[in-house]
Amino acid sequence: MKIIVTAGGQGTKLWPYSRESKPKQFQAVVGDVSLYTATIRTLLKKFTPEDIFISTKRRFIKYISEQSPEIPLKNYIIEPDVLKDRGPGEGLAFLKLSVYFPDEPFFLVQADCVRRPEAAFLKMIEEADKIVQRDKKYMTGGIKATEPTMGVDYLKLGEKVAGTQEVYVIDEFTVRKSSYRETKELIENFHIVTHCNHSCWYPGLMLEAYKKYRPDWYEALMRMKDVMDKPGEDAAIEEIYQTMEKGATEEVTKRVMDEGEARVMLLPFKWTDIGTWGSVYEFSVDGDGT
């Protein structure tokens, strides 16, 4: 199992505290250390530094090296300093792992979230690894939807996966609704969970999904593959990256989920996405989930 920590976002909803030059994941928004540092410290309780890869933009390398000196420089997956959303950037991470570790699943961890208790989070990664190795199906994470939450996507659940505690087949990826009434009807009439990422799969299978659902991204990534480990690699990748259309990784993964074979594991821990000032307030009121 290889861990991909994504730490290249801008954190614009938390401005002015989160700045373009130093976004929220590298600041102590909650607690005494940055969200990024807290995430790395948790992961190092289970994984070696060599198994943790950091996907970030070039201008944030200084924070990565300062806040996680244990992680080898060779494990940095550097995106050019171009705003392209997560689809191209995470695609580059999947490409790198598919080349160097084609036979190992990855587990994607967003650095700007808080997960408590840590032991339950690490246990989830271990369980996801076993199930993905067994079944070779894409897996993500979800939380039981008990009340309408605006601005999030939902997953309709199918049958429970045999031999598991809280893993279900995903019947459908449901894009966030535009009104409170529609969202309320959705969670009242269907077996629904809130989608909260934590993707786990094989990097090569993810690239095959890119090829199927975003062939333009896939073609660009294959051009990047051709220049890897060659003189001028960084400049060549940046030139190709510039041509990629902006978009979220969900443009691929939601289509995979709609195929009816992807899985979702219900998170066995409290997960807070520190995405807005509202979520900071929620965390401060509810506590750390321990």
C-alpha cells in the first residue's frame, strides 16, 4: 500500500487566513500544528516515510520539506504552479505510482482534513487495502447522511459487500442538490451516505478509468510518461500540463461509481473537512471526536 497525501490546494474558502502563498493545509487552523503536519504524523504511526508520497505544487515544496522532513525528496510528486483543479494533479500522482509501483494499491489522503480517533483512521486504510487487493474494485469513503447538508455530493448504497463490516456497493453517485428541499427528499427516500473521498484503488486501474472517461487527460498523462526520467523532464511535464483542461477528479470517479461495482466504506471515525470557517466553528464546538 502506498499513501498519496494531496497538499496542493489553495484553500480559498478560508481566506484571508489561508493565503495563496501559504494555504490552510500548512497552517495551524485547529490545534498547535498545521493540518498537513498532523496528517503526516498520524500516517507515520503506521507507514514508513518511503511509503508516503506528497502531491503538491512546486511553490509549496518549502513547506513540505519544513513540516515533513522525514519524507524523502524522491517521494514528492510535483505539479506545475498552474490552477487546474484536482483531476490533472491527481492524475499525475496516479501516473507516477503506476510506473514505479504498479502492483500496489494507493490510498488517497487529503491533507486539509481532521480525522479522529487516529487509530480508527489507520485501521480503515488497512481494511481498504485488503478489500481492494481482494476484489480490485474502486473504493471511496462515506458518512451516513442523517440530515441535509448543502454543498456535498451523495452516494446511493446498494448491497453490503460480503465479509465486511461497513462496505457497500455504490448504486449511484448523486451530485449535490441545488436546494434544501431536494436534499432532504434525497436522504429520506434513499439509502444515502455523504461522499467524503478517501479513494483507494490500483493506480493503473485508475488511469484506465481516465482513458475511458477523460481521454484528453489520459493522452496528456501518457505524453508525460514518455518524458519521465529523461533530461528536461520538469519543463516537458509543465508544458504538457499547461494544455490540460481544468476539472475535478470526480469527472472520472463518479462515472466509475455509476458503473455499479465501486464500493464505499463508511468512515469509522469523525471526519471534518476544514474547508470553510463554518467547519472550523463546527470542529471547535464538537471537539476532536475522541
